[in-house]
Amino acid sequence: MTRLLVAAFTAAILFAISAAEPSFAQDAAAAVQETTVDRPDPKGIGLRPAATPVAEEIHVFYDAILVPMKIGISVFVLGLLVWVCIRYSKRANPNPKKFSHNTLVEVLWTAIPVFILLIIAVPSFELLSVEDIMPDGQVHEYDATPGQTQYAFPNDFAKSRMVTKARHIEVAAVADNGDRRLLQFDEDYDVANLGDETVVVQLAEALPASERLVITAGRSRVGAKPVLGLFGADRSKIVPAPTLTIKATGFQWGWRYSYPEFGDFEFDALIAAEADVGRELYRLAATNDIVVPEGETVRIITTATDVIHSWTIPAFGVKIDAIPGRLNETWFATDQVNTFYGQCSEICGKDHAFMPISLRVVPRDEFEAWVDEQRELNGMEPVFAGQELAAADSGEERQAALQ
């Protein structure tokens, strides 16, 4: 009878948790669709919605491995406590046994935690490697040629990073209006000369005149993958090499950002006043946003001028320390046009809670206009409008470039 009660109690807890989990997932998905503001949810119990491939991998690791493991361990320990309390109570066991040890139990409570830690460690090391190694994917675009079915690209990566598997290649057809259609290996195309200096992609049939071929190659495949290679969809993709570098310098109590590739102009980002941004974004919004183009890989270099800080944006799955006298680097890439928020995540003094990070993802043309504006504020000539001005053939084009 006692065993039946314990089993029923444990089963009830498991059922309640499993019943609540899908409901929470649906609520979270609905929340992502309804809101466009990236901010913490006071009532939320999960991670912030993922906005980058790295964050997607972190979510899969958390949802598919850590959460079931935590639930299983908690329920097991709870059931064990209930069973011990009932089975070995004074009423059920008036004459307790006396012994000093149990070899089997001691081996189990040592070996099982080691096994659990290994299960956590293996995907953790892979995640750390993904965040630490800078993506090196190459994008090759080909103009539409009627009847062409064979395309080649140079496999000029370092020896350890060469394209040697079909999984190291993504082939897409991009229409004139920007719509992207991912082609499937074996069905729409085949690959030859893997591991050689030149790799050949052979299409099953030629693309229509309204589409051009884009091949992304490299080993920097990141994103949500099937758990254990069996469960769930593969939403990973090959991430191209960075096209932009931003240097973030932490100081008490704010951040200083510079764009080395665009004249090294810089600006400070301090906490925005509550009266300017409202209560919801206070301590999240900064006086100046970092601005990056959508769909491009961004390299972040961090350092500090006084004490250790930490540059963190939860929606990106990015957290990297900013250490005086040292340069650290990481990266992110997102297709979501939005404003994302983070905070310093290393206790750095009395105003540690007042070091917000706000980052705005915008279309490429808006990013270029912002870069020219920042260069002008720093006493430099515009770089993008300058290119258009040099290429202008008429007075109207020159006027448009100046505007």
C-alpha cells in the first residue's frame, strides 16, 4: 500500500509538470508573436526568445537536456524522501537495522552524478566552441545564366576547415524580389570534388531566369539541431564570416563603442533617464544604441578601462567579459529587425545595475545612413554617400546622394 501511495504521488507530480510545459510553450510562442520589444518578462519562467543561431542552440540544450534532467532529479529525490519517511518511520519500522555502509549504494551515488555531468558537459563544450570560434563561411553568388546547371567555387579554407562534406554547403535560389528558396541535397543538387581545391555543385535542373544561385560554404554551421541527431527539426545554417567589427569598452558606469572599419568613430552609451524611456525600459535602454545591419555577422571585441565588466545580450546568447588590458571577442548574427537589450553581467561596483546595453538591428541601407551620420558627427566625410556621389552622373543623382 505504501509503495502504491508513493508511486501515485510521484506520477501526479510528473503529470502536472508535463501538462503545464506545453501550455507554457504555447504562451511563450504567443508572447513572441504579440510583442516586438525584447525585454524580460516578470511572469516568465523560460529563456528570452532566441534571436540568433547560437541562442537557438542554447534553447535546445536547455529545453531538451537540462529541463528534463532537473525535473527527473527533483522528482526522484522527492519520491525517495517520501518513501524513506513512510517506509522507515517509527510505526513501520520499530526495530531499525544498524549498519555502517553499503558498497552498491556508494558506487551508484558516485557513478550516476558523474554520468549526468558527462551528459551536460559534451553539448556544453560544443556550445562554447561555437561561441569561441569565429565563423568563416563564404558566400558565392552567381548571375542567372540560361541552361546552366554546374557551378564551382574555390575550397580555399585552412586545411582543418576545408569543405569535405555535403553538410558544409548550403545552396539557395534567390529571386529578383529577394525571396530565398533553399535547395535540398540529393533532390535538387549534387556535390563533387569534396575536399579538393575546387568544389563543384551540379543542379538537377537549371534555375529560371528570375532566380540566381547563392552557395554558402564552410564548417561554421550553427543553430538548432536534432537532439541526439534523432529528435526535432534541423534549423541550423552556415554562418558567413563577419562583415563588421565593433569594439565595446566597459567603464564605470557605461559603455564606449567604436567602429574600426568605418573610421573608428566612437560614442558613449550611458543609462537613459526613466522620464525619457518609461518604466518598462528603464535600466535597459541606453542613451545611444549600437546599430548593426540585419542578416550580417558581427564581431564584438571587448575590453575595459577600470574593472571587469561583462557585455551580455540574452536574446543573442552572448555573454563575454570585458577585462582591463585584455581583448576578448565573440560574434552574433540575426535576421530580426528589432531593438535588443542587455546589461552588464559582472558585478563591477555600486552602479553595476545601471550599465544597460541596447542594440538596434536595421536594414543595410538604414545602417549605411547611420554610419555616415556618425562619421559626420565625428568630423569625417561620409563613406557610403561619398561612394554614391562619386558614381553620380547627373545633378539629380548628386543631390540624392548628398541627401
